[in-house]
Amino acid sequence: MNVLVAGGGSSTPPAGCEQVADIEVRGERVRFGLAKRPDTAFDRAADHNRAYVLIRVRAFSLGEGLPGSPESGPAASRWVEFGSDFVADVLAVGSAVTALAPGDRVVPVLRWPPVRPDPVSALENPGRASRQVQRVHHARLLRLPSGLGDAEAACLPTAGATAYAMVRRAAVAPGDSVLVTAAGSATSLAAVQAARLAGAQVYALSRSGAAATVLEKLGVTRSFSSAEPEDLAECAELARRLRGFDVIIDPLWRSNFRTAVKFLGFSGRYVAGHDPSGEDVAADWAAATGSLVAKNASFAGQRLGTRDDLQAAVDDLTAGRLEMPVDAHFRGADVGPFVLSSLDPHRTGGVIYAFTEE
């Protein structure tokens, strides 16, 4: 089987690895490769496999699974598998698994913090989505209905579950005004739609206007670019007329918080997502947090979501109420372009790497 791996800039690639990219990630040089590994063994009659499933990944995306700097860790020479989101076919199931069967198509149920799927199994290890053949506990998988494409399904687990969880956490209600930041990301595009399905009037803020056409198609009332002073001034004026947004959904809060919090209304709700690539956490947040206090506003963090959040996203995707725009598809030796595209802050939607033709 194939697996995508990453290692520090001076480390030696593992045996059987074709190094295909050398890329700067968060200020560090990281090398990426496509490695050959033996297929995962699976005896469905074995007691240790009774609650497990063997799957073959069709396509995956990075989600939250982009490695940081392997060189800076205690094992600088260790190359790690990466990726968190996938769509896969079930190859075999353990003797106690009844909800899944060979031939089913599945996506992972990602949870934070990681939990043991049962009293005797190990903690979840979600950062290995690029492993083409995997042994996974059945509780970590959600069966997909027919009709969904591999590309949109491979982008769904992190983005869909997180977006639906953020909208739920913000208690978005009919008539609310909602500002969604980082509006070109897959999570934000899903959040825009989830908020509209909840009855809100939705606005969007992004680094550039690249996603404006897609956002308009998804029903955003008005989108703004934080890189354009005139756009930012118009957003501020809109917030003044609205007496502040009722809700701000911000998947990349460390990059946007100090600007976006100014647009929040009195008793507003600010929900922030996991942002591993934002600016230095030592930045001065005093003025921004003071704004929250002055407005009697609430601030909540939301990393990933629940199984019910993911199921709701799957249901809406299946029914045509949700779209998961995909910015780019890669396969074969295109590991470097895949990683670079996944890191691009100006992309619109998800980026996937496919092992198979859909």
C-alpha cells in the first residue's frame, strides 16, 4: 500500500520512500514523500479484531492533519504519516461489527479530545488518513449513503463536523446576523450554509475576494476582503448599522480575532475554531478581550464536533442542502502541489489527494 509521510529537513527518508517535495511549513523545512508499506494484516476471526474494520482509503485531505516541524521534535529522524480526513471502502469487518459490511463507503468520526473507543482499545490516532489500508475501530467510522462523490466526502469530516458544531455552539437562530471569517476555507463554507439553514442572514470576511463568487452562490448577503481597506470600512459600517453582528464564527481566530471582535454586537456570541497556523500567541490581546467584556459578549472555542454534527452534515450534503466545494484534486507524485495547495490561504474549498479514480 501507499502512504504519504513527512520528515524534518535533514532527516533520511524511510526505505521505499520516493521523496517528492521539500516545502517550508510554518517556518520550518519539511520533506514529504510517498512511501510503500506492507498491507495491514487483518484476521476477522481474531478476538483483537472483533470490534475493528479494515478499510482501503479512496481519497483524503489534510483537515487538521498537516504535520508541523518533525525536525523540532524529540525524534527528528522519524518520518510521520499525516492527514486526518478520508473516504474509504470497507474491506472486512470483525466478528462483533454489525453496523458495517464489506463494500460500505465510510468517513472517519473525529473527536476532540481523543477518547478510547472502548475500555480495552487504544486512543484514537486520527493523523494517519493517508495510510491507504487501515485497521479502524468501528465506532470511529460513519457509513455514507450512496450518491456522494469521493472529493466532497474526503473534505467533509473536519470541515462539516466543525462547522455544524460551531453553529450549534453559537445557538444561531432565525433572524440572527452572522459574520463568518476565513470565508474561503472548507470549514467556513460549510458554516455559511449551516448558519443559513438555521435561518440567519450571513455575511463573510476573507483575506481576499477570491471566494466572492462561490459565497454569493451559497447565499451570503455580502462578502468583504480584510486586505482591502475600503471593504473593511464597509464591513465596519454594516456592523454599526446592525448594532453589531449577533454571531461571529471564526475558524482561524488567531488571525482574525482582533479585527472581527470589533464587529460583534452587545451580548453577541463569538465562536472560535482550532487555528494551529495563526499568528504568535504572545500577541497583545488586551484591547480585543476588553471589547468582549464591554459588550457582555461570550467567547467559546470549538475544535471538531460530535458524531451527530457529522451526521447532520452528511444528511444535508445527501439532500442537496449543503455543498462542499473542492478547490483542487491531486494524485500520483503530486504530493508537493497537494501540500502547497492545502496551505494556500487564498484557496476556495477543500483540497484532496486521491488514490483511486472516482
